[in-house]
Amino acid sequence: MSKHGMVETEEIAGERLARAAEAVQRLTRWHDDFPTPGVRFADLTPVFADAEGFHVVIECLGTCAGDVDLVAGVDARGFLLGAGVAAALGTGVVAVRKAGKLPPPVLSREYTLEYGSAALEIPADGIDLAGRRVLLLDDVLATGGTLAASAELFASAGAEVVAAAVVLELSFLGGRERQGDYPLTSIVSL
């Protein structure tokens, strides 16, 4: 049942997912050896720039969790997704930032990428996260470090990640195995 008391049938959900997946597959630009040699980068910018593509992706991601209090978008393309889904669901949105972008105090988690390491942060005060139900969004799930670190940040603040979703999952990199016990949805999995 959705936040507004409407039940979405599996048929409608399947159609929504199929439309979103088609847009992602059609519009994604691929770049070899970016940002480092050996990495194949999925650029979802054309998906987000296409009005219909962006709309169906937001619509699809908004169905990935039941009742949520907040939507969290991971730096940087997750900000676009988080804001769109939060507006559609009528919730607040929290930006999970790269280290050094928020004033202190912050909660911070380091993680590894397929091409290095980094850290993510959320505010340690100013937003009461304790007991809040969070939908966590990112654009791509690769090795899983970014999404896992984000979920750990919210858990350390007393929030519950009730679901996570990504636009594109690179399943051959095993990122899903690094995630917690929350449901994880991907629009397209390669």
C-alpha cells in the first residue's frame, strides 16, 4: 500500500519498471577508462536530462519503499533522484555529502570504491534522524561501498534504512552483497 492508501498492482509496478528500464538502457552513455584506466563509467546524465526518462525513473524509485519519513540521496547524482522522489512522496530529503562539504559537527564513514577510497557525511545535529524511516537512493551500485557507508551513517544517527534503490546495478562487481538487510531495488542490472 502506498503512503496515500493506494494499492499498486504487480501489473502496474511491472509496467512502470519496464518503462524506466527502457529509458535507462536507451539513454545511458558509457565511457571506457573513466575516471581511471580499466573502469567503465555509466553516465546517467542523459537519462536525467530527458523529461520522460527522468519522470519514469523517479516514479519507479518512489515505489521502492512503503511509508518513509525521509528520502536520502547520495552525492552527487543521488541528490537529483532524492529530491525528485521526496517531492513525489511528500517527504523531506537529506543529502549524503562527500567529506568536507558540510560544516561540523558531522557523522562520517569511510568506504572503498572500485578505483580508490573516500568518505561520506551527514549532519550530526540540526536534523533529528532518530527513529526516522529512510529510503536510500543512488544512481549506480558498483562495488557497494558508497551505499553501505550511507546506510551505516543513518544507522549511527538512529534512523532505519527501510529500503535502498539504484538506477543501474553493475552486478558483476558484487556490490549487493555488501548491503544490509534492507530490500535493494535496481531498475537495470547488468
